Amino acid sequence: MQKRVLVLLVAAALVISIIIGGCGEVEKVALPVQKYPEKPITVIVPFSVGGGLDMTARSLEKVSLQHLEQPLVIINKPGGAGVIGWNELAGASWDGYTIGIASIDMLLLSLYESTTYNYLTALAPIAQIASLPVVLVAKADQPWQTLDDLIIYARQHPGAIKLGHGGTGSFAHVLGEMFGYDAGIKINHVPFSGGGEMTAALLGGHVQLIFINPVSIKEHVKNGTVRVLAVSSDQRIPDPVFEQIPTFKEQGFDITLKNWHGIAAPKEIPVAVKNKLAERFKVIIADPEFKKNMDNIGMPVEYLGPEESQAKWITESQKLKKTLEQSGILEQIKAQKK
């Protein structure tokens, strides 16, 4: 009987020690979350310095310290139309110290089934920062003034038009394929790692057209070195530099897609850390200094929270898939990648 009681006491002691130990482990896990962030946070930008995503990240960087109490460290990882940077983000530690800039391009890349990860499920949105169209741009000395002029020239000179974009399967590439298909013209596609390289190639005469973020080309438009032929949204850009530029829709083309910039983290990020990041970035995006910085680069702020962003990711992924399948672009790009 005594032996049995002793066994029960030992078992009870073991259970108590496990409970106490477990509580200790919970406390160890919870404590860093309460103190988070305790060190600088890396922000992966999947394109080169000078592009729209990079400029957005650096606008966040300027005001991050006062709201996060730790700086943001921008790391550019260009290549593969964003694949290199977004793969690194998706495979990064989920402790909250590696986040990245997201855009509509990552949804397209997942649709092409050419990435290590399905970004729609491998990444968790923290916030949407901005939403804006892209523009079709030509060097000012090209022999066309309008989109109709360009189409006539392209039909008279088959294969002469080269279009630069951020890589095979990128958002700009898809727009180029859609425009070429709808206009019935042949366009040769030339991939680059970012907006800076594309602009240099356009100015150097190596390509005749680029689809690019209006922010990245604004100064060249003001200087008169390039001409904008069309805008990819359903409304004109209100910025005085671009407000006279007609949309594709106005010119008879059903191209009404906008890009967006956001913040994302690896999917496994702890809920408490994700919530704290979402809370802090909401404050950062609402900061008057941040909005002023974004206005200065012509980037319209359009905030969405984590849940709204997730819903948008899903909806737009479905919409893009349908558009790609109907136009035949999806199979074309998959074939190009084989």
C-alpha cells in the first residue's frame, strides 16, 4: 500500500514538474513577443534600387524608427521577375525580423507554377501600402505620338518593336502580351531586373517601349525625354504630370489593371508578432511624413489591413488566372519557361 502511494506521489510530482516546465516554456516564448522588436528588421525588396517597390520601402524606412523603435534595413534581391527575393522571403525565419515588399507580380508568378513557393499561401500580408497603375512609355524621339501611331508603325515594321519589362511573367510582361494580342501586333519582349535598367535601355535606344511604374519615369516625363502613351487603370492619373495621358480603356483596349505595394511576412509568423507588425505599419502608413514622402514620389497611399489584403490577394489571383487563361497568355508563358 505504501509502495502504491509512493508511486502515486512520484507520478503527481512528475505531472506538476511538467506543468511548471510547460509554463516556463510559454513564458520564454511570450517574453520575446512582448519585447518585439529588439533588433533591426530586414525588408527584402525583390527588385533593384530605384524602382517603385524600392522607393516605397525607403519611404517606410525614413519613418520606421519612431514607430517600430527599431530601424528597417532594406535589402535588394533582384532577379527572376521577383522570384529570387520572394523565395528568400517565403523561406526566411518566421521570427518577424525578415519581412518584404509584396506586389501583384508575386500572384502572377504563383499562377505560372514556376516558383519554389506558392506565394498566395506561403506569405502572410501585413498591410497594403499603395495602389497605382503602370504606364506605357516610349522615347520622345520615336516616330509616333499616340497609341494608334504606334500600332500603325508596328504593323508596317513587323518585329521592330522591343518592349522592356521586369522579367518573363511579370505584371508588365502580361500587360505587354495583352496589348500586343488586342492590337494585333508583334512585340518582342526584353526582360530586365528593375525599373532603373529598363529606363536606361529605353533612353539608350535598346528597346522602343517599356511598361513601368509612373513614379520611376516621372522626372523623364517632366524633362520631355520620354512620352507616355497610355495608362493601365480605368481612370487617368490625377498627378499634373500624367493627367493628360489617356487610359487604354479610353483608346479602345480593355486593359484596366493596377499594381499595388504591400508588406508581407513568412506565413508561419506568430500571430502576436504579426498583429504587432500590422498595428505598427498601420501607424507608419498614416504618418503625415510618410504620406508626404509618398506624395513626393507620386505614389498614392491606399491602406488595407491584413484581412482585407488577404481577401484582395485571393480575389485578384482568381481574376488574373481567368484573364490569363482566356487570353492564352498563361499557356504561352508556361511554354516559354520550359
